[in-house]
Amino acid sequence: MSDLNRAEIEAFWSRWLDLNRKAEAEGDWAQLAEVYAEDATYGWMYTPDEHFMAVGREQIREWALGTEMAGLEGWHYDYQATVIDDVNAMVIGFWRQRAGIVDDATGEEYEILGIGGSWFGVARRPDGEGLEFAWQRDWFDLGSTATTFLDIVKAKKATAGLLERMSLDGMAQPGHYRLADLPSTVWPPPVAAGSFVTQEPS
């Protein structure tokens, strides 16, 4: 059970949302790294045998919020709903991923369909001054992502950055691993260790 109370988690989450808006407006996602623990892990899955994982604040800054965001300038990830578990100090945020590029056929932004989100573990900072993220795991619909990217390309609206991103060899990029080589667990470390099991296997 966490020693954090709901009010301080809610205040931290509100600050996170403000920081997201600032990062989006300035086109600088890397600044968000300051709210992650020095040894935090942040990962997601592309395919069953291609995963992304950043270990530590600096890898999160350079890779998760840096190289992995290349070509996505102008995209935004607006949180639609939030679930806060103050007993276990977890937050789940559900976001929509939109391109900032208008589809002439619909008059609306291109969007990656399917439910996307982030699952966070919240902890008190070692100095006791506020909270930070101990870990984060994301999910999104890869098939829908590929379809939306291709739709943008077909409409001749892809930026040079997006085209370059699409041409990259995924496994050659920083932080991309085969499942067997992951430096952290697919599930967040304390969850993988069984600290939050709510239903034992039958």
C-alpha cells in the first residue's frame, strides 16, 4: 500500500497535464524527463518481438521523448480520461493521438484510431519534495498507426520528418530491443514481480 494520498497524486497529475501542454506548445517533449525518477523505466511494444525500452531519466529524455518523437512534430496526445489508484500509487491516462494535419476529405485531423494510453507508477522523490514517475508503460494500435501514416503520405501531406521516420529500420534505433534482450520487464517491474496480483491463476 502506498503512503501517498489522493490529493497529492491528483495535484501531481494536474502538473503533468500542464507540462504536457507546455512541451507540446514549445515542440520540446524532452523537458518532461524532469518528472521521472533517475532510475525510471519507460517502455512500449511495437510487435511481440520488437519493444522499446528506456532505462533511467537520461535515456527517457534522449530516446522516449527525443528520438522516438522525431517526425511527429505538431502531433498531440490529448488525455481523454484518467483513472487514479491512490492505494497502489498508479495512474492510467487514456489519450487520443492526432496529427495536427487536416484530412481534406473530412475536414478533421488525421487520427490514429484505437485506444491509446499510458500507465504510470507514482513515487515520492528521494528528497521528499514532491512526486515523480517511477515507471511508465504505453500502448497503442500499431496497425492503425501504420494506416494513418500511409493515409497522410497518400494525401501528400507527410512532412519530411515523418517520411524520414517511416524509412528507418526500427530495430536499428536507440532503445529498440528483441523481447529476449529487454533491459527491463514488459510489465512494470513491481507488477512483473507480483506486487499487485489481484487474481491468482486458476
